[in-house]
Amino acid sequence: MSKKVALISGITGQDGSYLAEFLLDKGYEVHGIKRRSSLFNTERVDHIYQDRHEGDPQFFLHYGDLTDPSNLTRIIKEVQPDEVYNLGAQSHVAVSFESPEYTANVDALGTLRLLEAIRFLGLEKKTRFYQASTSELYGLVQETPQQETTPFYPRSPYAVAKLYAYWITVNYREAYGMYACNGILFNHESPRRGETFVTRKITRGLANIAQGLERCLYLGNMNALRDWGHAKDYVRMQWMMLQQETAEDFVIATGNQISVRDFIRLSAAELGIELAFEGQGVHETGIVMAIQGDKAPALNVGDVIVKVEPRYFRPAEVETLLGDPSKAKERLGWTPEISVQQMCAEMIANDLDQAKCHALLKKHGHTVTISVEE
Ligand code: NDP
Ligand code: GDR
């Protein structure tokens, strides 16, 4: 049987990199769309990139952008993919309030452009399509836990754009008989998570503070509740969804929920720090109560290392999300294998290694700049 060919938009992102590894392990030829950038932006996939001039490469990158329809059509024509995974997006909810039109262009119309390119090229019976839908669609939740039938109520320009993408995917399935489906994924994280999402901001920030590279972590709403899973578990499910007889939409979640504040406590505990929270709202702080071990040499008991900063509050917040993954479990046999505690430990270990490297460089007189702008 000939090799399957997959095309991934958003290959340079968290999920794109894990999915590429997963598909290559399954014997796929993997193509990805990357954006032109003034700096290298392939850090997450560099380790799987092979020199095209050597060996038998199975991994290919194409310059492209979800805002550019002719470019997308050309890539799909060239690649003739069996499976398209649309993971590319302006994926930051807070940023979508700053750039709503761009977010709509990429996240909503970008999805339409890919679907239309497949149809225009006459590939609608060959190419299967996965859309990266999101728990943000539930926004102001109408039912808990959220499942495939729960009504949507998006609360940000990002979520509204993703609502369009969700329905246009359903529409192409119904109108043209395409194998097109939505994975409604709840938050998933990893050491490759972008530095400005809250979990990574916390693990990276606390590791830097423990090593004396930063003084304090500034956060927004610490009461927000999320159902956090590991990206590796979730990309496996993205693939499973495209291997069924008929295309269907699935909720992917762990079925457990913790608050941002709990995630801070978990992360601090991994660093041997006991944190207590005092005050309320914008006056809430996290104070070091005890330190065990030698992972946080730069800290003293009594240090204030977490503060609320109102500029991180969102114009409209999603306070709570909790998914019900029963359909995925029953129909596809999928269960998440990595707990939030294990994931947090992995993220802290990764960020502590980096912080230690930076601290060592600093000790030896090198200039170390830590980017903290979010
Ligand atoms: P990331 O932000 O890590 O990655 C987004 C990817 O999209 C990057 O490769 C980025 O490129 C690319 N991209 C951004 N804009 C464009 C554009 N105009 N044209 C082409 N590519 C573009 O996201 P994740 O990996 O975390 O998420 C993957 C998808 O899943 C996204 O669509 C996200 O909205 C969705 N999702 C994510 C969840 C999560 O918890 N992680 C949960 C539910 C849905 P570059 O590297 O150049 O910036
Ligand atoms: P989210 O993830 O908005 O759920 O979207 P994020 O990690 O950005 O926020 C989660 C919750 O934490 C609160 N929060 C903060 N968030 C950030 N980024 N920075 C802060 O300083 C901060 N302080 C508190 C937020 O208000 C929010 O309630 C992610 C993205 O990956 C989307 O693309 C995806 O669709 C959804 O998850 C599911």
C-alpha cells in the first residue's frame, strides 16, 4: 500500500510539532505550512527536519499563509494530501481582542480557504479534513460538563471566528459529502506550549524566579477553571478522528478541572516551594511559606512571587470549562494517559533546565535577556 500523505497547517506550533512526530512514526509522508518570519520559527520541528539532499526525507515544509488562498490551493495541488489537519490559527484569546479582524481572517476564513481549495481541486472524495475546534466555543457555559450537544456561546473574537470554522466544516461535510470533522479540544499543554499561555507562563516564570532571573509573576484572573490535558494525548485523537468510517465531531477533554491558582500551587510544589495566597482580586498575592530542596536557591520565605495585574484581565472572560469526553472514549477507545500533575512536572523540569542554563551564563558574565512581555 502506498504511503499516506498528510498536510498540516500550523506545523510550527505546539500541536503541529507533536502531530508531525506522531504521523511520521506511523509511516506518513508529512508536509507542513510555515510562515515566512524574520527569525527562524521552526524551533519545535527542527529536530525532525532532515536535509532534503540526504537520505529519504519524509518531512517537507512549504511557505504559506492561511490568509493567502492561491498559495493554499497551490500547496494542496502539489501535495495531493490524503489528510489535511488545519491547526494553524491566531490562537491567543486575549490577543484576539486586540486583533479581531486578523483573527477572523486566519481562523474563520482560513478554514474556508482550505476547504474550498480541496473542493476546487476535485479532491473532496480523497482528502479528509480535520478542523482544530475549541472548548472556547462554549464560552459562557450553558451546561456542565460540556459535550458535543452543548449549545455554543462564544466570548471572544477568537471564539467567534472558530465558531464560523466549526460550522463551515460541518457545512462542507453535509453539502459536498466531504470527510470533514471537528475536534472540540479543551486546553492542552506541554513543554512546547507558547510562553504566553497561562500554564507555560507559570512554569517558566516560577522556574526563572527560583533561579533569580525574574522577581515576580504577574497574572490576570486566577479563579479561571480549565480542563487541562497533555498535547501528546490530544494529537493522537486528532489522527483517530480521521480514521473512522464516517466523519463525526468529538469533544476531547480529561473530564477534570482545576483553577489557575491550583496550577500555580502545583508548579510551585514541583520546585519545592510552598505558596500561600493572601488578599483578593487585584490585591491577591502568592507568598513563599516554605522551601524544600535546592531547586529555588534565589528565594527566601516571605518573598512575594505572584501578583495580580489587571491588564491581563480580558474584556469578556471564560470562567469555567469542563469537558465530557465520553463519546471519544466509547466510540474511539480514546483515553488521556498523562495527568495534569505529570504534565506540570514535565513542564517545570523543562523550564527549570532552561532557567539553570541562563543562570549559569549570567553567573559567568554573559548578558541574559528574559522576554516577559505578554
Ligand atoms: P499554536 O499557537 O502553538 O500554533 C499555531 C500555529 O498556527 C503556528 O504554527 C503558527 O505559526 C500558525 N499560524 C498562525 N497564523 C497563521 C497564518 N496566518 N497562516 C498560517 N499559519 C499560521 O497553537 P496550538 O498548537 O496550541 O493549537 C493548534 C490549533 O488548535 C489552533 O488552531 C488552536 O486555535 C487550536 N486549539 C488549541 C488548543 C490548545 O489548548 N492548545 C485547544 C483547542 C483548540 P507561527 O509558528 O509562525 O506563529
Ligand atoms: P485560553 O488559554 O484562553 O483558555 O485559550 P490561556 O492559557 O491563555 O488562559 C487560560 C485562563 O487563564 C487566565 N489567565 C491568564 N491567561 C494568560 N494567557 N495570561 C495570564 O497572565 C493569565 N492570568 C490568568 C485566562 O484569563 C483564562 O481564563 C487556550 C488557547 O490555546 C486557545 O487557542 C484554545 O482554543 C483554548 O485554550 C481551548
